[in-house]
Amino acid sequence: MKILFIGTPDFASTSLKALLDSDMDIVGVVSQPDKPKGRGHKLVPTEVKSVALEAGLKVFQPLTLKDGTFREILDELKPDLIIVVAYGNILPDYIIEYPKYGCVNVHASLLPKYRGSAPIQWAIINGERVTGVTTMKMDSGVDTGDMLLKAETEIGEYETSEELFDRLAVMGGELLIKTVKGLEAGTITPVPQNHAEHTYAPMISRETGIIDWTKSAREISKLICGLNSWPLASTLYKGETLKIVTAAVSNEQTNEQAGKIVSLDKGKGLKVACGEGTLYITTAQFPNSKKMNVEDYARGHSIEIGTILG
């Protein structure tokens, strides 16, 4: 089976590596164009492109797929199956309809829940205890195609989006190999999604991370864990942005105003009152400072107990 792989970031490169390790016949790789990064604005290849070049694969980086010119590449490669993992753009119908076995997508949720661009973050933010990966046949919708295989995993109480991202990437690669083999053997029956049960995971923005201290300590903790890689959950401390990297829920109740810094407790962190319960901030980035343990920060800076955050 000749496979064309389409993808861009780390999550996708893990699936590509799984295909390479399984000696699949990859006839080409499509990824987003190189983008400038850093102070020097040097063009940097995507993670998928880097893996593909190292493996000696043909790499294509079209500026657009919408004008139909990519059809010439399809006619040259003649893929039996197209695999799409976190490419970053919606594929036009002529690509989806081209291969014999269709287009298969690896999505980091248990569909139909968390369709969209940020399923890992939102599963954590919403306090889900179980998530997973789904392989599906792509159609013209956004994550609406028939499901092929699923794999589940529990989310740790303080598991961050970065940690879960890494685990699901590996699970996705393993599930993809089973899916490709099952499609070729004819042992997989696609299952339509129950669209009435779908939920959506929209793109994350900086505003997503603004903490509402009237929420429960657990809800705020989940926001912090879900946005641990970017943009970090944030609040205002004396009018300036305070970014919170890690925190722990305390079952201690308080009558203090939500958002009030109650105390700095040795070995625990900065205790803040919430709408329900209290939260210990353990690692943070204070204004004009780097990320660090709050107790270490307090040794060289004054933290005003009683300050209202937000």
C-alpha cells in the first residue's frame, strides 16, 4: 500500500516515525512551509519535514492546496492511502476523494467529543478523567468522518497538556499502524459518529488562560494544567500579569474573598482563596521575572499577603 503522509508538528512526526519503524511504503510527505523563528528570523523546517528528510523521503511544501495544482503531485505519487495528522489546513475534496482507501486522520480525542484544534488542552481544562485518540475516515467536515479505531487513557490529576500531548502522540502512532493494517486486510468497519453528542475544542488564545478566581480550586487547577505549555494561565498581581505554571488544590476552606493571597506556607506555596476551596501556587512567573518556585522568588522579593489577584 502506497502512503502519502500529510502533517506538521511534533504530534504528527511521532505518527510518521511509527510508519517508518513499521516499514510502511511512504511515497511522499506534505508539510507546511518553513517559518521564521527566533531573533534572527531564520527559516526553520517543521518537525515532520525534519523526520522525512532524515529518512530520505520526498517532501512537498505547497503554499496552498486549494487551487488544484497539487493534483499533479497526486498523479505522480499515486497513493493508495493518505494519512493526515495535524496538518494545519483543511484539505479540499479532490484530495480526500483521490486515494483508494481514502484519507485517514489521527485525532487526539475520543470522537465525537472535542472536535477541533485543541482537544488535548480542553479535555484537561474541562476536568475529563479519560481521553484518547481516534482514527477516522476524513470527509469534508471538521473531524466529522466515520471512526475506525479508538484507544483510551486516563488523565492524571495534575497531568499537563505537554505531558498528555507526548503520551497521546505515541498512542496515536500505535493506533495508526493498527488502522493501516486493518484497512489493508479489510477487517475494519467504519462507524459513523453520533453528531448529536459532539463537543468542540476551539483554538486556544491568551484570553483562554485568564483565571476567574470565583471558580473552584479544582477548576482553576485544571486550567493551569491545560495551558501549561502555552499560553500559561494568568492573573493580575498589583496590576501586572502573573503567569502560573504549576499549582496544587487544597481542601482547606476559607471565608476570604476569591483571589486573595491568604499566606505563603513553607513547603506548599502561595495560598490563594477560590470560589470553592483554596489553591497553592507552587511555580509562577511574576512580573519582570523568570519562571521559578514561588518560595524561591519570595526569598528575594516581597509578596504582599492580602493582595487580591485578578
